[in-house]
Amino acid sequence: MARRMSPIADEAGRSGPERSWPVWGHARAAAAFREAIGAGRISHAYLLSGPTGVGKRALARAFAQAVLCQTDDRMDAGVPCGVCSACRRIAHGAHPDVEAYDLELQARLAERGGKNTGITIDTVRQLRAATALRPMEGSRRFIILDDAETMQSPAQEALLKTLEEPPPLVTLILLATDAEALLPTIRSRLQIHELGPVDERTIVAGLNRMGVAPERTQMLARLAQGRPGWAIRAANDPALEQERLATIEQAVEWIAASRYDRLVTAIRTGDAFGKRRDAVFADLETALGVWRDLLLHRLGLDDRVAFPTHADRIIALATPWTTAEIVRGIGSVQACLADLEANVRPKLATEAMVLQWPNSATAG
């Protein structure tokens, strides 16, 4: 049994006299969906790819709302009203024609233990069975598969059968952090929209609309690093903000450590990649953010840093290094991220990265 789309805080802004799509940013993808709705050319399958928290689920939900909205007198048929019964139930994960599958649901439904690191063929079979059902209330059914990049090969092959013979009145939306993790035969049958980081001003505006205290909006927007989903969750759960600050602190400590301690952390990070892929990528992105802040401070662009909470430590860390050394540090993290995406052995990638870092004050 699929779960309904989990509730997400109202992210809508306004555009002219009518409500806009309830997403932050991603105007190009939203415009493409609106055009497809207006032209009556809704595809049977889409892929939304991008970092965790960037807004993939919100965009998929908004697409479903726009199609299933029950308000007939909308100025734009491609924009959901946000207030009718269908729109509200989709927002709260309670519409019978919008179902979602992900690793969390799979773990809850599993009859036996397991690592649960990938979407299994059993989950895909449940999804395929759901696509055979006709809409109960609206004109279409929406089946959303999150964590699609974790699908095991048998699961992808099973899904391919559905994509080759798409059922009528059903739209399948895959959400993935890494589109390249899907088989080329899968990707070729999907309309793909890549979602990049959302600019800070858009996140600030969204947090303001949510009623977040002004003194927190700028900080959360900076810490989000282009991920509105994270900003929304952190606004409602201060513990997430503290966890983020702790992650930044760990990245600063890693860069400030001796050569030996850097290598130890690199090896542990590489060893953890198989079980904590997303977390390792997030840790490396944070380290990259620290290196970029080092460069911005070096260039006197203090107002553009991502982590102002750690400015004093980062400035002190940057003092003995040249601009060229800091640029080399940035390049080493970027190369490590690319190597991991290309399936280079994780420990080799992380070790090679830290060996490129300039010596710190505690180097040994």
C-alpha cells in the first residue's frame, strides 16, 4: 500500500491576481508543467533530479495539484488554486489519486529486516499494481517514486516494463538525487527536469511568508545552501539548525586538522559511503562550502560567505594560506565529488582529496 504525499508547509507565493505554483524557485520546470497542462500534453513519466531538499517533492505535488484542482474558474488552468478540497488533500497527503513510494515506506512495510539501502523489486511491483488502477476522483492518477536513484537493477528492469507500456490516465514521477544512477533505457523514456539550488533571496522570501522570525530567515537561508526543503523543515524544527551548525563545525575541524588526522577522517568518510551515500555527499558539500568561504574571506568578500556563524575560525584558518592554496583545496573537493559520482573507490577519492589540502597550523 502506498503512502500519500507527506504534508509540506505551504510554500506558495503570489504572482499577479492569482496564486502561483506552491514551490520556491524552479520557474523553468514549473513553466514547462503549466504549458503541458494547458496544451493537454501531460506525459506518462517524468524525472525530477536534484539535491536532497531542493524541492523535488514540492514540485511533484504542485504538478498533481494543478491537474487535479477542482476550481473551474481559474484564470490559468495550469496553476492550482491551493484552497479547494483536492489541493488541500494533496498538500496533506490524503488524496486517493496521488500515491508515493520511498525507502521510508518500504522499511515500514518490510516483513523482514534488511539494510533497506535501495528500492527493491517488491516495491516496484507494488507501484506497477497501483498504475493499473483508474482515477477515483480526478482526471489522472499520480504515482511518485522517491529515492529512485537507489533502485536495484532488478527493480529498474521491472519498472522499465511499465515505462515501455504506459497505462492510460497515469503519470509516474521519479525523484532522484542522481539521474545518472538510472539505466539509460529508463532515462530515455522520461521527461527529465534537473533542479538546481534555489537562490537565497527566494528562500528568504518564502520563510518570511511562512511567518518565520526575521532574525532567523537570513541565517536559515544561508545554512540551507539552496535547499528550500531543508529551510522549511529547519524553520519548524530548531534541532535541524543545530545539526547543520555541528556539521559545519566538523568540516572546519577536518580542514584545520593535522595531515594524519585528515587522512583518518578521509578513510572513515570513504568507508561510510556505501551505507551513508547521501550523508557523505552532504558532508563533502559542507567542506566545499568552508573552502569557498576561505576564498571569499581571502578576497575580502565577507558579505558573500555561506557560513557567517564560523567566520572568525575560517578567517583564522585562511590566514597562513595563499589564494592558490585555497583554490587547490576547492578543486580537490570538487574532484572528490566527481570521482564518487563516477564510482571511483570512495577511500581512494577521499584520501586523494585531503592530500591536496595545504598544511594547516597543526600539520604533522
